[in-house]
Amino acid sequence: MTDGMKGIPRSPRMDGSGMATGQSGLYKRIGYFGPAGTFAHQALESLAVAKSAEAVPYPTIFNVIHAVERGEVDAGVVPIESSIEGAVTATLDGLAFGGGDLRIVAEILFPIHFDVFVAPGMPLAPLKEIQSHPYAFAQCRNFITRTGVRTNGFLSTAEACRELRDNPRPGVGALASAKTGVMYGLVAVERNIEDVPDAVTRFVLLATTPTHRTGWDKTSLVLTPKRDRPGSLVEILQIFSSRNINLSRIESRPLKTKLGQYCFFIDTWGHVEDPLLGGALRSLSRQDVEVKFLGSYPNAAPRPAPDRPRVERSSAREPHPPSAETHPCVSEPPTPGTNTSVYPWAPIERVGVCGLGLIGGSIAYALGMIDGIRTIGFDPDTETCMLAASGGIRCTSSLEELSRESDLIVVAAPMAEMEHAFRRLAPHLRPG
């Protein structure tokens, strides 16, 4: 394991279904944030791996996480994000600061709808109080405001229904899903009262065995800068953007040490076994950043359809690729045995940057974070070179060395000085 990286797994053996060997079919007991009937319970029941497993309820999210860490259950389902209220902080904190070797191995995007229930046999009376989880109240504000009912918070929607069943009272209702209310024998008096009909809560399945890449995956990380300095978050984001890696979520959480110190939760597209994402994690480990790997797992969002190439109606046959005669920017392909290093499609591994001011220095710094690219910079101003070198950019005072050590040279100079820069550089360029 690389210094600064926690929990990056070796490639596991697979059973062909995307699950690691020893994982698929061996979830005997799966914990969830209970009691029975919660949205977490319903999300668990939607998983194929849960069909033959015993569902074990726990009273809090922390209890579920600790149960998986201690081996009381083989896996656990907890909410992590709501499309309405954002992150579930108890889950984030349990994953970020827990000492166990947990992995997110699956995610479930579960639609959320709310009904109002009352106890059966109660005399008809105006609703004066409604009880449920605070997240439920937040997703039904319009109904609560319109009716003027009081709210009474519970640890879960299912707990609120169970309490109302055991202690029925006129004028008191419970806010829960249709399935939960029916499970506890309550009677629905209002249907689908949520503010946003398309609300979704994201749940995650936690286990200790990693999953295999499917080609449509997500990876979750916790990144903690080791030093508080300007631009540290920008540097982290550039490592992903320079590789064209999409970030689907970024969220900060306090480190709980002192005010102003944070870690960052990041969800990226891709799997840790993908070369680009693996390279990004290696680059992060070389920065002043502690990386905690939370897992790579199948992406539950619909996979976008691939872009279809446009075909012109007039093109009855495949056009010939442009040649040197038909296009001034295309060279003829090399003949067998020819040294291909002079051709434009030869791999570029060394990039020189001539001019290390604001733009050139930024280019050199960004290129230096790409795996497989070595950069060298030149600037006639000694102070500029020293400033660039302090940022980790390898510098030279010789244009001849810049040319010799580069497969490609980027000239970053003001327009008024561009011609002069090319004239100085030209004598040192190699033929071809």
C-alpha cells in the first residue's frame, strides 16, 4: 500500500457477476437501519443478494456500521444521501472516522413517497400532531405548513408507526411509506404528500470484500489535506480534471479536531482498477493528501447511451483518411523499420514549457500531475524559475537542454514577445 493511501485493495478473485469470490451468495445476515419497515429495510429487500439472507434491524446507523466491522453481520444497508436534504451525516462520519476496513459494495437509488396514517378505530378528529423522522418532515413541509400540525420526531418512520400502533391517540398521525403503514396495521388518510414526487434516497451496502469492475462503476473516497494552505482543494480537483474523470459528488465534513479543519467526501465515475482513476489516486498519494478508499461499486444510475456518429447522407462509402497531399497537418505514415520518434503520433512522454509565468507555470504544474508525463521548464527570469522550482517544477536555464529533454515544447509568452521567443528557441530544435 502506498503511503498516504488507506484501504486500496488488491484485485480480488471474481465469480463472474461483479461480486468478489466469497461475497456473492454468502451474505447470511445483513444489517439495516431499522426497525422493520424503514426505507433502509425496503432498499435492502430490493437487492438480489438479500433474497436468501436474514435481515437484522439495528436502532441507529452507527450500530449498523459497527455490526459490520465486528462481523456480527456480513453486510449492512444505510442511507447516505437524499436528493432533498443532502448527505446523511451519521453515515459519512461512520465511514470517515471508523477504524474498520469497510467497503461500499453496492448502491441503491430508492424512490421516496409519504402517506399519513392514523390508528384504526379512532374517532374522526382533525389531525393535530404528526410523528415521524425529521427527514420525513423536511420532505413534506408544504403539507405540514398547510395543515398547521405539530411535529414529533422519532428515530425512524417505522418507529413512529410502531409507537402509534401501540399507543393509539385521536388527532395523532404518522408519516411513512405506504408499505410501512400497512405493515404496522395503520390506516392511510392522506396519500403522496411529499413536496417533490421524484425524491430519491441513495442507500449503500457495506461489506468488507471489494467488488470487481463492471465498466459502469463509481468510487467513493475521503480526502484529507495534511496541511491547511491556499489552493489545496484546487490541486486535488485538478488531479481528476486533468484526466477527464467526472466527480458526481463532493462534500466537506469537519475533522472534529478544531474549527476550520475539514475532510472531503468525493464520488467519482470509474473503478479503482481503471488506469486513469488508479493513476489519479497515485498522484493524490504524492501530494499532501491522506486518501481513504471507501470502495468501488456498480453505478446504480442508468448508463447513458453511447453517442452515435453522424453519417452524412452523401457519403456512400467510407472516405479515405487525409494524407499529406490532401491535408497539410497530416504526415505520411512511417515505413517499416523507420524511427517513429519524429512522427506526430509517437507517444509524448516529455514536455517542455518555455515561459513559466502565470499561464506557463500553471501548464507545467498541471502536466506534472499526469502519470507518464515528465515536464521541464525554462524562463529567462531567474526569480520566476526559482518560484516555479519551489512549486515542484523541474527547471533549466538552458534552451538547448530544454530542447534535448523534450518530445514537445509549449511556448507560453505574451503575444508581443512570441516571435522573439521562437527565434531564440529555433536554433536548439532538433530536425523533424
